[in-house]
Amino acid sequence: MASEMTSSAYISHHLTNWTFGAHPENGLGFAHTAQEAAEMGFWAIHVDTMLWSVGLGMFFIWMFRKVAKAATSDVPGSTQNFVETIIEFVEDNVSSIFHYKNALIAPLALTIFVWIFLMNTMDLVPVDWLPFLAQKIGEAFGADPHHVYMKVVPTTDINATLGMAFAVFALILYYSIKMKGVGGFLAELAFQPLGKWLLPFNLFLEIVGLLAKPVSLALRLFGNMYAGEMIFILIALLPFWAQWLLSVPWAIFHILVITLQAFIFMVLTIVYLAMAHEDH
């Protein structure tokens, strides 16, 4: 694919989502160019992000359910060992950070860690393989190959990371109000950290700090994964021998990145929900 495009067109093509929405001029349909995708505005749907994120989420549920149904107290298989290791790892982190009774936190942390890890792992698939397959499928249905887009790493889409971060933010607000009451929650915003005489300043600090939580969750994950994807794309523009020389070391290093980003998102979620349960 890289040999058929200029470098800038190749990069732009790989960074453009498969977008469905209402174009101001062409009406409802799929975007044919990156500019059309941008012009569709807020209500456009990134079909590839939805496809891969939902698909990987279903794979996570299927795999863990299959292991749970086949679990044995005898000598476990390698898959059961692997799943149990992940569950124990998550449980250890939850128990060390979250010291309240809430049956949701551990399953939520497990879901976040595994789901984000699976989405991040798609970054290790060679950048042209799945887009090339999508291109061939599109050609079979009469589509222009240069208008077939397929981004396979959902966490490189700011919409996906913001969606997850806002879901966590909604839980933060819910548990803050549930545990402290509306009055207690508003009192924390109004009277901390400098007392009632500096209420406007307290509100400013606390609201900014509160809103920074989902923004930091979303941007940290998006920024790291987007940068990693960009490096893979740039490597793909190099000669064939240079691609293998550089892509393998970068992929090995990137395994640490994709795992660390899933871990950070999980831990911060646990920390923020623990803070929501604290009553000052």
C-alpha cells in the first residue's frame, strides 16, 4: 500500500477512521476522504473503532467465560493459569488501593485492564495487514481502494478513550453523591481545601481537579497509543530490510507500553473511585 501513495497520503490514510455520518453536501453515508470525515462533525461514527472495540470486548467475555466454565481444581491448563494470574493481579491491586465494600470495583478493574490491553495489542499487528484486507473486501464491493479506511487500534481514537474516561467519571460522580449525599459532595467542592471564606477559589480548584480526572485518563492513553501507532507507520515507509530491523525492537518495547497503559488506566480508576468513597 505504501508504494502506491506518497508518504503524506499514506500517513493520512492510516490515520483516518472508517467514518459514517451526514456530510453537509453529500448527505448520509461513508466518508471518502479524510476531509469529508472531518466535515461530518460530532455525530459521525467511527465504524472501525466501534467494530474492533466491541469485537475485542466480546472476545474478552467469551474467553473468560469459557475458562470459568471449564475451570478445574485439578492440574489447570495453561489458559486457566493465565486467566487466574490476571485475576489475582487485579485483585491484589484492588485490595491494596480500595478499602471499602463495593462488589463492582474488582470486576470493573478487570474489565478495564483486559479490554484496554486487548485494544492496545492491535497496535502490534503490522500496519498494512488488516487495512489491506479491508481494501480487498472493499474492492470486491466496487469501492475505490484509496477510499477504504480501517484503523484497527481503538485506543488511538480519542473518541474511544474519552468514552471510557467519561464512563469512569460518571461512576465517580455517582459514588461521590451516594456515599456522601448531595450536600456532602457539594460541601467538599465548596469548603476544601481553604475553608468557607475562600469558597469561590475552592470551587474553582475542586471543579478543575474533578474535570481533570477524565481528561487525563483519556489523553494519557490516547497520546501514548497514537504516538506508538505513528512510529509503526513511519517504519512502514522505510525499505523492507529497514522495516524488519526497526519494527521488531520497537514492537518488543511496545509490549511494555501497551501493558503499562492498560495498568495505569485501571489503577487510576481504582484510585479515583476510592477517593469518591472517602468522606472528609
